[in-house]
Amino acid sequence: MTEHLTIAIARVAHEANRAWCEANGDRSQSGWDYAPDWQRESVVNGVKFHIMNPEAGVSASHDKWMAEKVAAGWVYGYEKDPEAIPPTHPCIVPFDQLPKVQQIKDAIFCAIVHAVTP
């Protein structure tokens, strides 16, 4: 798969997740073109993970995302704050401890990647 196609899939998945967040009162997500590089890179990494691991489920996707964040120095915090030292995120918890809306957001991401991956 080309990098161009991977990025196109990441854009679609990001925008769908952004719409889901907004529908649930979370207006903190920027559109793809305005998202910080670290956020776009994280989405692209998630797409690549699913392309290379087509049998991976939603929980595995979250585990991969969380491991990536922790390796980058992020820690659990009540609010997402990429500017904090260290940066914090409320989703740095096991998948089964995520709020249902976040579990669904992860499922949407996985479904889109698998649906549009050739």
C-alpha cells in the first residue's frame, strides 16, 4: 500500500472520529488539515497497525495507541493536555475501563480502516 493511500485512509478515519466526538459534545478535535503533526502521525500509525494486523480487534488497536503514547512520555490525566509536562490523556487506561463513547470511537476507527483497505 502506498503512503499516499495510507494517509488518505487516516484522513477519513480521523474525520469520522472527529465527527463522533463532536456529536458527543467533544469539540477538542481539529480537522485533519489543522491537526498537530503528532496527532496525524498517531492516526497514520493506527492505520498501518491495522493494515499489517488485519485480525487485530478494537482492544488491540487501543493497546497499540496507548503503548505509543506512553513511549512518547504521555501519562494518564483527567483531561487531554498535549502541552502539559508530561502530556496527559484520559484514555491512557485499559480498553475495558474506557467510557463507552471512547470504545465506540475506537470501533469506528477500526471499522473504517478495514472497510476501505484494499
